[in-house]
Amino acid sequence: MLKVFKLVVVNVIAFVLILSVLEGAASLLFTVVRIHRATGLKEQFHSTHDPTIGWVGLPNVRLPDLYGPGISLHTNAQAFRGDHDCLCQTAAHRGCAGRDVR
């Protein structure tokens, strides 16, 4: 009788442990999916991948309320963030803006 009781207790503990692990894994999966949907795709609206230099912005993008109410994204014709084009064309300004100074 004692062996049967021990077997039942061990099986109940194993069952509860397996359910706890499954519930935790499901919760982790739902959290990862929620984070990916909330933040993962927003950058794809205003950038593209260049194989030489990596991720670059798209020119002339207007995305109101992209990062929340009142937090919009605007890029100019040079793909810089801002509403107007950069008119500075000296070597020092190009270097500061990340352009090649050669």
C-alpha cells in the first residue's frame, strides 16, 4: 500500500512539474511574439539593408506617430532625419555627416 501511495505522489509531482514547464515555455513564447510585433518591424518602414555599409535610411519618408503619439519620423531627400535638406557642402560638414571626405 505504501508503494502505491509513493508512486501516486511521485506521478502527481511529475505531472505538476511538467505542466509548470509547459506553461512557462508558452508564456515565454507569447512574450517574445508580443515584443517582436511591438518593436521589431518599425525600422523596416524607414530603412533598407545595403550589403556594403549595412542599414541605411530611405529618403523622403513621413511616418506620423511611428514611435507613439506625437513621436513621428521624417527623413529628407538625403535620407537624414529631419524635415529639410542639409545644404552644407564643405569637407568638414560632409565628414561630420558621415560622408566620404576624399
